[in-house]
Amino acid sequence: IKLLSNLALWMETNKDNLTDYSEFGRTGKVFSGSEMVNHLNHLDIEPKDLAKLESCLNKLNEDSESDKETYKPASATSQLLSGFFLILRYLFKGDMKHVDDYKVALVRTQTFSSRKVSK
């Protein structure tokens, strides 16, 4: 939970600094692999922790499939976390030998919904 809280706080802090591109309803910032690893280190997400964090993710996914009474994350949340861990695996792979080959984009998208108001 600390990982998710730190990550959400980082995204909230950076939401107004998405200056690399802007188009209708979307803004974003692209980080080099080294920049992203630096941000992750400040969030206490380091290569040495990856196996433990992935174990927690696997446990969460297993629990949500087997036990109906425990917290079950939404499908979109599970997909988001799986994608995040995929990025971490690529960044941290092989002692970060190829970290500068990667870029990570933080994108903020404005969505609209048309909800009917019942009287």
C-alpha cells in the first residue's frame, strides 16, 4: 500500500508539470529511463525490492481470484499494476544496463461522461 500511496502522491505532485506535449484533453511528460529510475528511487522503489513487490502483486491477484470475502481490486486496477510492474522489470533488468534505452510517459487524460440524472 505504501508503494501505491507514494506513486499516487508523485503523480499528483507532477500533474501540473506535464509540459512535453499537450493536445485536446491530454497532456504528458516523457522521462528518460535514468530520470524515471531517479524518481522511483525517491519513492523507495529500487531494483532490490522488485521481487518482493512482485510477490505482493501476485498474492493480491491470487487472493482476488480465490477468496470472495477479501478485497478484490478492479480489473482496471490490476491491469494498471501489471503494466507498472512490466515497466519496472524493463528498467531494472540486467543491473539497469539498458536503462537509457527506455522512456516512460506520464499522461493525464481528461474524460467526459454523460450521466443521466434521475428525478
